[in-house]
Amino acid sequence: MKQFHLIIEGDVVGVGYRSWMVREAERLNIVGWVKNRQDKTVEAVVQGEEESVKKIIELCKKGPDVAWVERVEVTEKPIEKDLFLFEVVY
């Protein structure tokens, strides 16, 4: 199991990025959360099997069709045992 904290920069707010990420995370059996930030970036925590987590990080570099991702900052974090699903947080 691995956990990563992501900051996604670009044209990623108001384009369905969060709901797209929820669908992709569920498809890959990843838990964690995603949210919009005040600075118009998207922040997420992804946790799961290493291969699945690597896959979603690569997918986040493109995002949904209407998004334009400039950069994804990735930081490894300790596993959290109290994460059970992937959700949008506000």
C-alpha cells in the first residue's frame, strides 16, 4: 500500500475534475479524497495498491478531456488506516 498527496495545477477547477477523479479512483480501488482549493488548484490524497496509485497519478497528469493540467506535485505520505472510500471534500 502507498499513499500520495497531490496538488494539480492548470485549468482544473470548474471542469469536472473532482467527479472525474472519483470515478477513476473507484475504478482503480483507491481510497482518499479530492477537493478544490482557494488558489484554483485541486488537492487530493490517493491511497491503495502501488500499481493502482501510480496509474491514477499518471491519469491525473491529463485529467478529464476538458481540463488542462500544467503540473502535478506528488508527495509520498504515511498510510492512513481510517480511509475507506474516495470522496469529494469541501
